[in-house]
Amino acid sequence: MNVFKKVVVMSVLSLSAVVSSQAVELRAADNSTFTQLCMTAVSGNRAATHNAIKDSGYSKNFVINNVQCNSKDMITFIQQYGTNVESMVKALDKQGTHVTIKDLAMLSRKYN
């Protein structure tokens, strides 16, 4: 039984080494504005991404809806290759957020 445990532990360690060595390294193909936006967004730095979008002269909604990163929309690209994914997606995908406050209560008045 002791030999079996050693074999299992060695297999798990080998598998984890193989998985970690297959990490994707992204490189920018050019210095275009959209490429830089994609590379900044995938870095996971929300402030840098916000500043890059602001400096590009485009609105956040335009960037989210029109910029393609490796033939994927920016949110999908971040989810697949990015770091700090949850925070980045939450920060970028706020264009659909809309709040409406409706007053449903009404003061009842008695008229004589």
C-alpha cells in the first residue's frame, strides 16, 4: 500500500508540473491602440485599463462592444487569458447597469 501512495503522489506532482508549464504567454502583434487596450485589459490592472480606455479617446461602451482581441470580444478574451478576471469583468461590464427608483407608496388623504 505504501508503494501505491508514492505512485499516486508522483503522478499528481508530474501532472501539476505539466499543467503549470502550459501557461499561455501573450505577446502584442503590433502597437495599435486596440492591441494595447487588449494587452492592458488582460493584465488584470483595472486602473491601467480605465486609463488606457480614457487615453484612447473611445468610450468604454465602444471598446467593450467593438474591440476584438484575437477574434474574441474583450470580455471573453479577459475571461480566457486574463488575471484578476472577476474584478476586470465586473469593472468593464457595467454598461448594462441601470437603476430606476419608483415611489410606490402614497399618502392617503381624507377629503371632507
